[in-house]
Amino acid sequence: MIFAEWHPDDERLLGHYADRTADQTLDQHLAWCRPCHRRLSAMTRDLEGWHLAAAEHADEAFDHQRLAAQRRGIQQRLGAAVPGRVLPFPVPGSPERHAPLARVAAAVLLVALAGAGVFRVLQMPERVSSPAASRGAPSRTTAAVRLVREGADAADLEDIDLALLRPRTAVAELRALDEFTPHVRDIVAPRR
Amino acid sequence: MMARGELSAAREAFDDIVVRHQRRASRIALMYLRDAAEADEAVQDAFVRAFTRLETYRDEHPFEVWFTRILVNACVDRQRARQRRARRLVALEDLAFEPAAGRSASPERRAVGLAWREAVNAAVERLPARQREVFALCHLGDHTPRDVSMMTGMRESTVRVHLFRAVHKLRAALGAWRDLR
Ligand SMILES: [Zn+2]
């Protein structure tokens, strides 16, 4: 009896590369089929080469000076578009390749209570290595409360603090906090 | 109103996020718009929009996916504005990249490297818009087809088809370079 020999097509190989997840059938096949292994290697080499070429090209156009100028431009424009209320969340933000979704980076929480004269900026630590690490180190987050002006309610802050400890803070909780604190929407004036 | 010091503290805090994401955002925007000045503006648009809309962020997607969607929209807006301008102008702007010189490396290697980069960028530029968009997000932005589907609203299967076609075309266009590099 003759079995038709199966080999993955290029689309399957590309999917394997692009998804960055295990494909057991494919992995098993690649473990013994040298031609397919070579095909995947060649495709990966091409893709990585293009990535490098395009990234180098872009990074030369956007060198440090230009990126710094870009940040200054953003800062200036933010000055013209002041949100009364900005509620961000813990964000995965590491630019590391192949793990874009797995990391938790610093988040900013701005609570502007303009009418009450209360304004706080809470910031997660500069480097949060992992969700587990941040869960295990509540004091770091507490310590990261950078600016708390007079009038801040300690219990309220603790709630926010606790909410920030989890990598995926429950929306409901943040909404509750959102309801609890006044909004200042009228001063938003996006520049165009 | 907020005091000046408070506002600057808020902006300073947001700057950390900008620092973390701006390089990748700039790469994507450049591949999208093929013009550094336009890409720069689009990235700034995106960060300003993100800052003013942070409260609309929901945690079902990672921040980066949410932000990249804003960036894609900013690029599309810039592209449309540019098309409107172009229609008004007699001559189109020259959108070609100025090849920038490499830094250290031998003159031969530098020349090959520059030519290779030019070839890659030219091949990417020749891709149809959708394929270029998907390629930029998946490959240069390091996002999975699933993420790109969330960013663009395209079906995941459509993203995969565009990506596959883009890669297929690029391999065909750049195949001759394999032995030269
Ligand atoms: Zn095989």
C-alpha cells in the first residue's frame, strides 16, 4: 500500500512563522523532513532579512534626534489637548520581538480632579518584568505613586493601586473608580 | 483648570509610553506612508489621539493592539489627506526614499547593503496597499495575523491571504538577492 507523502505548503510554513504558536503536526514533520526544514529556514531567512532591511531603513529615517523631536512635538500637542480625565490600564508594551502580547509594561494613571483641586499621577514601576512579578510586589506599585497632592483620598488611591496590580484589571472596577471621580471633559480641545 | 506643573507631570508620565512605542510605530507608519515627514506626523497624531482617548481603552485587547489601531487610522487619514492634496496638485510629490548612507562597514558591503535595502523597500512599495498594510503590521510591527485582524477589522483569514501573497511576491521579487548578500 502506498501512502501519499504529506508535506506542508508555503502557506502553512508562513502561518507557523507568523503565529509564533506551536503547530504540533508541523513540528513533528519538520523534525524528520529535511527538505521542509530547509524550506522553512530559507523562508525565515528571507523574512528576517526583509525585516532587518526595512527596520534599518526606517530607523535611519527616524534616528534618535528625530525621535526626540517627535516626542517634543507630541508633548507640545498634548499641551493643547488636555484631557480632563485619562484612565489608562496596565499595558503590554515591550517592543521585544516574538512576544508582543505577553508582557506587561508600565502604565500611567492620571486622575485630574480639576474642580476639587486634586490631581494625581500614578505610575507603575519603570520596569515590570512580568504579571506575576507585579502581583508579587504590591509595595513597588504603592511606591510608584509619584504625585499625590493634598485632598487625595487614601482609600480611593488604594483601590486604584489594587486594580493596577493585576495585569488585566477588571474593567468594571475601573469603571467604578471612573464613576467615583469627577470628570473634566470641557477642556478637551484637540488640535487639528 | 489644571496648574501648569500638574499638566506637565501628566505629559511627562505619558512620555514613558511614547518612548516605549514610538520606534515601532514610526517603522509601521513609514512603511504605510512611504514618506518620513508624513509618517512622523501620523505617529504624533496617533499618540495625541491615544492620550485623549485613553479612557475608551478596554482591556480585552493589549494596549499595543489598541494603539496600533489608532496608528493605522492616523496613517489612513494622512494618506487620504495626501491623496486630496495630490489631486489638487499638477505634479505628485516624489515619494521615493532618499537613500541614507550606512555608518561603519566596508564600502563594498555598505554599497551592497544599501542596494539591498533599496531593493527591499522598492519591492514592498510595489505591493498592493492591503498587502503592504498587512505586511507592515505583521512583519515590521511584529503582530500576529490575529492581532492584525483586530487592528484593521479585516477577517483573520483575509489577513493571512494578504500576508501570504505579499510574502510570495517579495520572495519572487527579491529571490535574485539571496546569493549576493
Ligand atoms: Zn516535508
